[in-house]
Amino acid sequence: MNSDRSSHGRHLDDDAIQSLLDAVERRVDAETESARRHLADCRVCQARVDAWQEVFGELGQLRRFAPPGRFAERVLSGIELPGEAASPSRAWSWGRLRRWLSRTAADAHLSGRRLQDLADGALARKRATLARAHLATCTDCEDRLAGWRRLIATLEALPSFAPPAGFAERVMARWREMAEETTGRSRAARAWRLWPRSPRGWVLAGTLTGMPVAAFAAAAAFLSTVPQLTTGGLVTYLWWQARDALSALGSSVLAAVMQSGAAFRAYSLADYLIASPATAVAAAAGFTALMFSSIWVLHRNIGFPRFALRHVHS
Amino acid sequence: MSLNYQSVEDAELVTLAAEGRESAYRELLSRYERPVFSLIYRMVRNRTVAEDLAQEAFIRTFNAIDTYNPQYKFSSWIFKIANNLTIDHLRKRRVPTVSMHGAPDAVTPEAQARTSLVVQSHAESPEEYVQNRELAGQIEAAIGELREEYRVVVLLRHIEGHTYDEIARILDIPLGTVKTYLHRARAELKLRLAEA
């Protein structure tokens, strides 16, 4: 204890005075008793003790702040209960770190990204819950969220634009044109695919086309060696043979039809129809309807090449 | 016999179209002509170009209808085709140029042309401005000033109502990138609207 001397012994230094004031209620020992005896006779030290007492008094009157909402709940959720298995790694596990971070996030202001996601309904449920908990106590974040909601509502209220009149018709017409062009190109492409592209292909194509030519040439060469055979005589002979064959075929078909009785039945039916005008009119109407149906089918298939379009790939 | 296709699902319509039914094509066209045209129009900001691109998008979609994968939504598919066409167009676009006067000592027209400064301009021409008056509102102007990548995600999300996953599939970009683009786009829009 470093102090100057007085008529009542050494003066008390700051440490001794603070120890004396702290010991008022807690500690009474020999040193404190000695200090008190000195203080009872020394006005200088009494004045210094009074000054220190003022400081102690002001410190004792400092305001106590309340912890944030649900503080106790959060503390309790963070501690290990007696029944839980405790492991050394658990104290620093990722789960605890995440819980700690999320609690910190709940207290902090929400970022613009988080507010946007919340306004857009794109925030995960847990994060949304934390964000709402913060929003319940923070008017600043609530105002910012309202701003993002207004922006999104403005965007979503924007109108869609209609294309110019006749757009759909133009698209369909152009599509048909292109499909027809593509169909023509695909036919040419199919033909082009048959064109040989390798020596082996050329040999095959040459063989296929050359064999009939060679056979015909061989036959002609053989016939030319027969001295009695002339070109005119050969043509006349072939003509007669073909005529006889066709005549025989026609005769046999006619004979078969007549023998089956079909010709007679057809004649009888025609005779009956001509004799009954109502039946003749009905037959004419049926024939006309059939004709118009055929024209319509032709028009549909020629006017819109839909079957060809199934093979279009771009 | 004509069928009422209005209550038929998109995937079924595509199947019918692939079988060669023209009415199915027409129904798909009537369902998507407006959203596809709107998206392209807001991207290119020119009605004529938008009509050409939208027509091309439909023709490509119809021609490739056999290759449609029913696992995904038809709307995602057609928007993907439309977006690819639009982005190609915007990349290839020859921007209008503004020619400043030539050098002070250039007296002949040839010399002026030779020494003139050519500055590329992204602004709309007066004709386009008159045409595009329907895009003249504050929010439309702010959308028009966004980068193309940002603009398309905003349009797909808030006007066409696609989910983040669908947008990622349409644009062929990761989901995280979609979120980043959307956040930045909205932040820019907010800033621009606050400045206006």
C-alpha cells in the first residue's frame, strides 16, 4: 500500500479506498479495519472516499436492458438437456452452427434478395418463417418488403400484346408452303440417297443395270448368227405371237364370264333399273354423291399435305 | 366430325397434331400466339420484327412437333424456341448508326464521308418510337433498359408466370443463375422507377 504519511499514519491510495467500499458488505479483514481507523481521523482520505462513493453510486444506478423477444426460448433450445447424449463434437456441430446463424439472421435486417424472394413466394418455408418473425418487429424491413411487393404487382399487371390481325392464318399458310417445299426436297433427297457413293456401290449399280443389257445383247448376237432369220421376219413373228396370245386370253375370259351367268344377271339388273324410274333416280343420286365425295377427298389431300408433314424434321 | 379442342390438354393436342390434324395445330396457335408474341415484342421492341420472329417460332415448333418430349410442358418448349430465335436476332441485329460531320478541313462530300465519325446507337429510331408507343410507360421503359438476360427472366416470371425451374429449362441456365438474374433485374427496375 503506497501512501503518503499523515499524523494518523499513511493516507489510503485509490485501490485501498475501492477495496474499502467494496468490502462494506462483503469483506471485513485486518487491512479493512486499519483503513477504517485511518479514515476516522483523516479528512483528506474522507473527501476522496466521498468522491469514490459518488462514482459507485452512479454505476449502481445504470439502466438494465431487457433481452430481445423469445430470448429465453432460444437459449433453452440451444442447451443440452440432461437426458440427451452428449458428444464432444456436438458442441461445434454444423447443426448447432446453423441454428446459431439462423438465430442471428432472425435478429438482423433482411437483405434485398431475401425480401424479393419472400415477396415472390420463392423463399423456403423455414427461412420464410424466420423472415416473418423479424418482419413482425421491424417496420423498416416491412416497408422495404411492401416496395418489392408493389414492384411485382406492377409487373404482373402489365398487359399482354395481341399479334396483328390475321397472324394465325399467315403462320398456317407459311407453314404449308414450307412443308410442301420440304416434301419436294425430301423426294429429291431420297433419290439422291440411291446414287452410289463408293466403288462397291458403282460395281453393284453397274451389274444391276448391265445384266439385262448384256442378256439382250447376247440374244441379239445369237439370233444374228442364224442365216434364215431377218429383222423384219423376227418382228412379224413376235407380233403374230403376241396377237394370238391376247386373242386366246380374251376368248377364255369371255367364255368364263358367259358360263358363270354374271353377264346375264348384270343385264337383268340394268333392265330392271331402267324399267323403274324411282330406282334410276336413286342410283343417279348415289353416283353423284360418290363423285362429290371423291372430289372432296382429293381436295383435302392435295390442298393440305398433312401426311408428308409428319416426316419433316428441322 | 370436328372436335372441340378447347378443353384438351397441351400434351394431347401435340399428339393429335403429330397425327396430322390441322385443328390441333390451330388450337395450339390460338393458345400461344399472344404470349409468344408479347414476349418477343417486349424483347425486340419492334412489332414487325416481333411478328416475323413469332411466326418463325411457331413454324419451327410445328415442324419439330414429332420431337416434343411430353415430360416437359409444351409452353416451356415453345418459349425456349421463341427465346432462342429472339436472342439470335438481337445478337445479329445491325444497329442503326448515327454519322457525325467529317473533319473541319474536309470540304468535299467524299472527304467528309471519309473522316466522319460513326457512332453506334442502340436507341429506337423515330419511326420505331411512334410504332412502340404502347411500350412507352415508365415500367415498360425500365424493362426495355434492362440487359437482355435480365429482361427475359422478368418477363417469363412475372408476365408469363413460369416457375424458376421452368425458366432455367427454357433458358438453359442453372437455377441459381435464374435467381441471380431475377434479383438483379428487379433491383434495377426498382432503382429506375425510383429515379423516374
